[in-house]
Amino acid sequence: MARPSLTLAALATAAVPGLRVQAARAHTRAGAGLYDAVVVTDTQGHELLVRIPTSAVAEVEQSADLGALRALTPGIRSLLPFTVPRYVGQIPTEDTRAVVTDFLAGSVFSADELTATNRLAESIGQMIAAIHALPTGFVIESGLPQHRATNARSTVIELIGRAADTGRIPAALIRRWEEATDDAMLWHFHETVVNGTLSADSILVYGHTVVGVVGWSGLSVDDPARDLHWLMTSSGTATEHALTTYLAARGGDVDENITRRALLYAELELARWLLHGIDTHDLAVTNDAVVLLDALVSQVHDRVSDTLLSDSGEALSVDEVERLLTRVPQNLHPDAQNRRTDTQSFHPEDSGTAMLTDSYSFPDLESTTPLVLDLANWDEETSDTDEGEKAVASGDETVFSTASQASRSSSSS
């Protein structure tokens, strides 16, 4: 049961010496239920937010958020084109604590709404770029997490493994994600300061401008693509403009595969959602995750979703995708299982496909006369056409992407 607003207001006066409250109102956000929260107004009209976590998960999040807010010194905050909450005070209560911070005013919109117009999308891109341009030293000196590229990759591998062990992830997605982790070029990037938990719910807007960012529990040095994942799932008409603005603001400090990793992180959010449902024994969440994963499989199968691989990575062939879809785990939620009836009836042996070597007779390809090659000055005379012919001869034309190279991925090149 939620604590009364007057109770939280009284705790605020105890946490902040000299605070005189003249008004209090309940406050909720997208994470309603994680905290009991009120906004109190003092006699000077200044508003403060008082929050008490209602679960162990929320308590851990609040502790991490406090550490981040303390690390964000006035000097660091001056480098940001938006406001960050300021820690004001705290006080123990029952078996947890009430924490008081500045209350930041602003409107909260969905991801689609945030990318509906160019003006707001441009502010979004600039906001993310400003975070990533912060000096990494203050994060390290504050003892906050620092993750190298190899750490980011291993973390993803571990998450995929946990998700696969549930038996609820379609094999096509496991293969897609594992190929991304196998693509070494995808994981060549420069670590930056990241918010780490950035989402549409974190962003406060006034007019067409981002005026504040809340929720800093994931502040760290990490893969900048982590702060872009929520944009990759947005259907706003100005999403590309947000990404383009971000890339332009970062200049040459962005690797060419950042949007591909962001898309991978976006897809893995579904795996996290599934694991959350299983860990909390919440059947509704689990079933919802299965349905969303099922929809993602359809996008991959129809080549609607962008490729996750770098330009040098090997992509799935259509036949491989078809075969993977026949290996979907059988212990899915009944509703999701029923939707796969047509897919599961597919039989690779009926497709008329075979290994490429099956269509050749190797004896017929053997040369009866040795070839004499003049390799003198070969490195000076090799033309672009020769390189193309070599690629064709090696069979490169038989490998193609299962997903279109849409503008989100190409914009990072």
C-alpha cells in the first residue's frame, strides 16, 4: 500500500534541515509501483521530489542513481545542454530510506512522439552526443563502472546464453545474436561516458527541446550504442534525423557499426523482458515477451529488420533462416506456439536446395594442362576489375544479407 503524501512530506522536512513544506502532491512516472513518491513545494516555490523504494530492485537502482548524481559535479553538469537532478538529502525510514532530489519539470513522451518532428529529434541527438562527449575521468575517479569493448561483448554473450537456456527464444534469433557476437569488427569501438539506462521515459521536454534527463543509475564508461537502442525501435518519422544529428555532433569519434550494435541491444531488451518474467514468476510478462520475440522472428524472416553484421561479417542466407525457423523451441506459450504452425510444417528437404558443391562434378573442373602464371609486377597491374573477378571466383556472390541495409545502419558508415 502506497504511503500517504503527508507522510513523505514529513520525511522530507526531516531529511532537509530548514525545509518548510507548503504543498505536496503524489508523483508517478512510467515506473509506477517501484517507488512511493511525492513532489513537495517549499515556501519559496521550489519543488523537491521525495522517493521511497518499494522493492529491493528499486532500492539498488536508487543507490546507483545517488552515486551517479554525486559524481555529476557542477563542472560536469555545465557541459550538458540540459538539467540533471541534484541530490538534496535523505533519511532512514522503516527498512529503507527516503531520498530527496530536485524535481525537474517537463513533459514525458513516448519514443515515437520524441521522434515525430525534426526539431525535437535534433534536440534528442544533441542530448545523447553531449553525454557521450563528457570526459571519462570523472566516472573512473568516482568508482563507477568502466567496461571495455571486450567486456561489452562478453556481457552480451552471457545474456544470450541465459536467454537460450530458458528454451523460449526462437533458434533463428539465437543464431542471429550469436553471429553478431562472433563478428569481431562489430565490437571495435571507443568507450564513452554513457547514461546506461536511457529511454524515452528518462527524457523531459519543453516545447521542442530536451530540458532534463532523469534516471542515471547506469552511468558508466561503456559502449555508446547502449544509449541509442531505444531509438532503433522508434517509428517516428524523424528518427533518422535524431541519429544523423547525433553522428554529426560526435564527428569522427563514432565507429561505423554503432547503429548495428544499438539494434542488437534493442532486440536483447526482449530477452531481458523474458528473463524478468521468468525470474519474477510473472506469467503475463513471460507471455508478452514470447509474443514480442515471435514478432521479431517474423521481421527477421521477412528481411524487414536490418542486419546486425558489420560490412565484413557473414550474413545468413534465406535457406539458413528457413531452416532455423523450423527449430523453434517447442515449449513456448500455447498462443505463440499456435501462430507458428505454418512455419513448423516447413521441411528443408522439400525446398529443392542443396549445398553449392552438389551441382559440380569435380573431375570435370580439373585442368589437364598446367597453367603458367607470370606474376611479375602483379601488385602494380591488378585492377579493381581483377579484384571483383577474384571475389566472384571465390563464391562471394552466393552470400547475401537476410535483412535490408536500411538507412539507420548506413547512416553510421
